Amino acid sequence: MFYVYIIYSISIDQYYIGYKANLIDRLYRHCNSGSKATKKVKDW
């Protein structure tokens, strides 16, 4: 099973859409610079 998610950064006013089977791990990586696409800010 996969989850589709949308996260938003207030500081750059940008949305990111992704999908992943392990949602908790992926959101943790987004918030802790573990993803190239979202590492520019930390308020996802």
C-alpha cells in the first residue's frame, strides 16, 4: 500500500507532493534534510 501526501513550506510558499509506502519515515526524512527536493528549508 502506498500513501500520497502533500506537504507545505510557509517560508518559501511551496507545496511538495509525493508518495511512499512508509509514510512516517519519509516525512521524517523531509523534515531532516534527507531528501534533495526538500532540503532547502526545514518547515515542511
